[in-house]
Amino acid sequence: MIPVPSQVRIWLAVGRTDMRRGMQGLALQVQDTLGRDPHAGDLYVFRGRSGNLVKITWHDGLGISLYAKRLEKGRFLWPSPADGTVSISPAQLAYMLDGIDWRNPRHTFRPELAE
């Protein structure tokens, strides 16, 4: 899991991203397309056309890190393909990276009887 500090903002780059891009290409996309500073310390999450791969860029004050995760089965849930960004919480990012619906997480265990 990515060590995400609590004060960091997380942005989903809505729409499709060319997953052949590396750190510099994604940082340029953050700056030009999203209109944000890629060196401000925020996390930017990108998803490709197939939906089973995400890339995350993060500038931690020393340099940019690039994280990637590919799901073996299923797809990452993503907002509608409009332009812009969507801000999510670190907990929602953790759900998303585990393949859980981050928009409406459900508890898997519910007790039937009080003991």
C-alpha cells in the first residue's frame, strides 16, 4: 500500500489516459490538461482504456514517484468519462486499489444475533 499522509489530496484524472506514459508524461498531463501543479504534493490517479490498470504519481518533496497496479480480474471503478478531476479520500483510494466500490462500500459481515 502507498504510504499516504492524511493531509495529502487525492485526485482522479477523469477520462482515459495513455498508459504508455511515464512520470514525466503524466506530470505534464497534470500540468497542461488538469491545470494543477504536479509538484504540490498531491496524488494523481490515472486509469487506462481497459480499466484494469491504474498509475499514481506523487511528489513527496524530494521527487516524483510512480506507482502502478493492475487487477488480475475485474476493472477499477471510475467516474463518468468527462473532463476534469474528482477528489477522493485516502480511505476511498484504499478501497479502489483493493477492487472495492469506493463510491458505496459495503460491510461484508453483519451479525444476526446480539450476544
